[in-house]
Amino acid sequence: MSSSFLSSTTSFFIVLLYLGACHISDGAQQSTYIVHMAKSQMPSSFDQHSLWYESSLRSVSESAELLYTYNSAIHGFSTRLTPEEADSLMTHPGVISVLPEKRYELDTTRTPHFLGLDVHNAGLFPETTGASSDIVVGVFDSGVWPESKSFADEGYGPIPPTWKGGCDTGTNFTASLCNRKLVGARFFARGYEEINGPVDESIDLLGFANGTARGVASRARVAIYKVCWRYGGCLSSDILAGMDKAIEDNVNVMSISISEIAVDYYGDIMAIGAFAAMERGIFVSCSAGNRGPSSYSVRNVAPWITTVGAGTIDRDFPALVILGNGQNYTGASLFKGDALPPKLLSFVYAGNASNNDTGNLCYPETLIPEKVKGKIVMCEDGGNSRVHKGEVVKAAGGLGMILPNTADDGEELQAVAYLLPAATVGQKAGDVIRNYVLTDPNPTARIVIQGTVVNVQPSPVLAAFSSRGPNPVTPNILKPDLIAPGVNILAGWTGVASPTRLDSDTRRVEFNILSGTSMSCPHVSGLAALLKSVHPQWSPAAIRSALMTTAYKSYKDGKQIIDIATVTPSTPLGHGAGHVSPTTATNPGLIYDLTAVDYLDFLCAMDYTASDIEIVSRRNYTCDPSKAYSVADLNYPSFAVYVDVAGEYKYTRTVTSVGGAGTYSVKVTSETRAVKILVEPAVLNFKEVNEKKSYAVTFTVDLSKPSGSNSFGSIEWSDGKHVVSSPVAVSWNY
């Protein structure tokens, strides 16, 4: 098998920006299937499970081979079969499910300061002690660039004895490239190669590179699981193999910035693998997806996964657009090179400088050089990438480019490393600029790149691309859980690939600016590693609870966090519980904890069959027919109410005191009279650490809101020192 860790790079903190929708291929007669087996049903005639798997496979195909054998994430294997063979295998004794392969999307220096992780709060986390350096974060991505300074192991002690992993040798990568920081590196390409053929080093070499100049949990160890490839994406058989190995390797945190359209949990490989990780005490954080601002676009929604959306930080890279009519507009750009002449230049709309119907999108060879040469060109977003549009303008002789956002992107300004002086502008500015260039008889413009600006306010704002709720699988569980920095994030980058990855781009940089929930997810992974080092006894649910209940939803002036897609206050359907606040998460006061059995009861509440539950949990679990299971009783740190009829909706919760003795009083808010919230009891009195108290919430909802409406509120418990906040989202669907 040909493979390389150098095929693309990453580090623990920053994972990949999603590149676009991918779907299952229908091409070949044979397809890859993941076969889930009931471990307990192995006949006594077999000494090893792998022999049983091979025998089961031979019963339907003489030629099929095992691609992977799974032992921890699930019990089973993956293989190539025809649809008929897959159907036949499903009837074989001991086979729980036969799932077809799916292709998943691959969805810093300033952020630690922005998050409050600077010298002023250094005492909150044991960064210099063995506790934090014993934490290993498993990153699922497209590879690693070990030469990055992000992986320097200076000052690190011996690798913790709890670590069971290692470093595989691949093309251009040897085990000696690992060290006391980069403690693991493994690749998984069998699923990819069955569909695409052997990995081509010439096109998958150093495809991506991620990292950080100063990490969130800078003393944590990193293990890389390469499950994604530049061409072909990330296949579920490879992802599951990576998760399976990470569990065996004994990682403490899984950081997975990969997603696929949300489906029932028994059909979601990520949810299945994450359940096994959760049972081992492994915190799993996943990106929410980059499909915002559309409703129901959030992904990775299983309640045992922490789902992370994206916000901005207080740093911008402004570029000023000056029009010939005297109007100025601020955009964003990462162009670094020779500036444009300090004068107004001729300005042309791409659609008027092309003989092609798609000329306005600046596709390759669609612009007429005679109409573009020496001018600034306005292109429209869509189709090809923004950097590619700039390449097209430059090739046609254009000197600069202005690119407006679409309605979905709104006023969000993502900085791009253009090949020529160019600026991305918001939708509103774009509408005005477009009108000017199309109606003025002699339009002119200038672009002035202004570098880096910090302390930008307001910040954070919710990113337009960040995927939104309601939860498409379980509407009564609010997703995403929270947001973290994910826009214009400084990330370590390979010294071989260009910042744009365009063949014509000869620039080389050590760091790049990237955006996506793939950036925000690893920030939460890092924070989970920090909390794990402070509270090693906390479960994954406890860590998520601490991050959620201490998250903030408003700025220091009291105004709510802005949704940049609409430039209006954001809601829990976009920001979940709010923006992470690590300095308060270390001491949350109360936590909402969950065990594997709680999640199993949750699956019972979803009316999952015994077979469905076995697929997710790898065990026989019988739902008690005499018990009234309710999704509303899952001990989650947020509340989502899905209204189909008027009346009362009852939820129960149990909180555990981690802050010692104290008396907590509740404060309830609801932004509409259509929702009345009653919490009983209204006071919780704790006498000691780890004491538990339960309360009930009754939401009385009428149908005065039209179907499709949403309303929001909060439930907050406080003892005068701690504020334990839970968001409330009510959605009418009748």
C-alpha cells in the first residue's frame, strides 16, 4: 500500500476546512461495506474473531477480502461486496448490520489570548505539570507535517506510560519523525484505495497543513490519525479504522473535524465509533459543519458527541475598496505583494468582460483579456474557489479583484491569500459596488491592503457558514452545543505547499489563515484536554457540561452575540450554549453528568429496536416495556422543545455539585408569552461536594406562533458565585 503522512499536514488544534459536499459513489458493481458483528455470538469452533469474520464472508463470496478488522469502535470488519452479497450476508448468524461506505467531508497565535488563556490566568491550568502533558489528543485529519515548529518537543518529559500507540512508517515518513510531542502517527487508506486505486504521492503530497503557533493545550501530546486524502475525501471504513485504533492506543480526547449529513445514529459511523470512545472515558469533539446559515444543517449531532460551531476572534485583515464616486467599503484580504498604483484604476464587471454565460463567476478561460487587462475586476462568488477566481483574473491580465459575499455569507469577511491585490466584501457592500460598476459610464476603483488589526469589536460573532439547528435527528436535543474560534485562524502550514494550494502559486509560508468549524472543533478539543488535566475524574459529559454551562452569550456591554449572516442577535440554534469561556469552565459549580446507560435509555426513548441499539452500543440492551422513556429526560445541559401540539412539555434534570456546599436559586427567561417555563423546586441546597439534586421543568406552550417559528430563553442556577446557565430553544412544528 502506498501512503504518506506528508500527504497533508495538521496538528492537534486546527483541523481542515470543509471543502464541499461528497456523496456515495454508485459507479462500480462492488461497493465497500462495514459489517457489524455480535461478538458474543461467535461459535465456539472459532478461536479468533477474525477467523469467524473470514468464514462469514466466505459464505457469500469466495473472492472478497477483509479490508479492516475492527475490535474497539465496533466488532466486525469492512469488505467489498455486490449489493446482492451484502443482502445475503445480512441474513448470516451473528451479523448485526451491513452498512454501505460513506464519504465524509473534511469540514493559533491570537486565540489563546482571546480565550483568556494568557499569563494572567496561568494558574488555572497545570500547564507545567505532568497532568497536562499526560493528556493525548487524537486528531483525525489528512496527515501531519512533523517539521512544523508546532510539534517541537523541547521541555517535554517522557511519553506517559498510559499511551499504547505508536508511529507507522509510510512513504516519506519514518517512526523516528515522532517525538515526545507528536507521540503517534497512523494512516488508513484501504477504503480509499479500493475506490480510487493506490494513493498517488504526486497529487496527494503535502495537500493540507494545519497547526498552531501557540496551542490551546500547548503541553498536551498529539497523535495523528490520517483518514482523509486530498482527492477522494474521507471514507467511513478508514475513519472507523482510525477511531478503532485510537481507542486501543488510549487517547484521552478525539478531535474530529469531519462530517456527513446527519442520519439516525445506527447508520452513522461517527456516532457509533464515538459511543465506544465515550464508554472508555474519551472526550469526542466534532465540527458542526459549514452548511450555515441554513436551518437543520448541523451535523455530528449524537448527544455523546460535543458538537462545535464557529465564531470570530478580535482580529481582522482589512482591505479598503475605494470607488470612483468617493464611496469607501472595508473588506478583507491576505494578499501580500506589490501594491496597486496609488490611483483609481478602470473597473469592470466580469460578466461584461466575457463571452461566456458563467463569465461573472470568473471560471478559467471565461474572461476576455482585452477587456480585463490593467483593470480591477468584480467577480461573483460560487462554483470555483475564491483564490481560483483571482488566479483567473490575473491570468487574463487583471490587476485586482473585488469579490462580494452571497446572501448566505452575509457580512462575514473571511480573509483569503489571493494571488493578486483583491478584497472580499460583505453582501451589502457588494450590492452597492455591483450597482456602481454596472451603471456608472466610467467606473473606477482602488484596493488598499491594510494588514492586520486586533481588538476588533464586536467579537466574537457567529460565523455565517457555521451549521445551525434544529437537530435534524433528535429535535429535542439542542445542537450545536457551543461555538469556539473558527474564522481567520492562524494555523501552521507546510513549507512545501502554497497557501492557496494552486499550482501557479509559488509562495511558501510556515503559517496560513483558515476558516471553518474544522478550526473551532480543535479549540474545544484543546480545552477538553485542559479540563481533563485539572479534573481527571470527570467524564466526557461532565467536561462538556462545564464548557456549556459557563459559555457566554453576550458581550461585556450586555448585548447579545451577533450572527454575522443577518447582523442580528444570534440564537441557541446557531451558538448553542454560547461561546466557550475556559477560565470559568474549570469551576462550573454544578455539572450535568451522563453515563452509557443514560444514553442507552435515550435510545429506548427514540423507539430504537434492540437491533438498532446493539449497532450503536455493541451490546444487548433490553428496553423495559413497563418504563416510560422520554428523550426529555436525558440529562443534557440544554433544553430543546419541539412543539407539535399545544400543552405541557415536561423535562427532568439532575445536577451534581462540584463546587462544594451552596444554595442555588433559579432564574428563568422566556422571550415570548407563548412559552411559560416553570422550574420545580426553584432552590437547590447542596451540603457537600458531589451531592446530586434533581429538578423538573414544565414548558407550557400555546400555538400562537406559526409553524416554523422559534423562540428562546434560558434557565440559570446561581449561588452568588457560580452561574450555571442552560439555553432554551422552542420550535413550533405542527
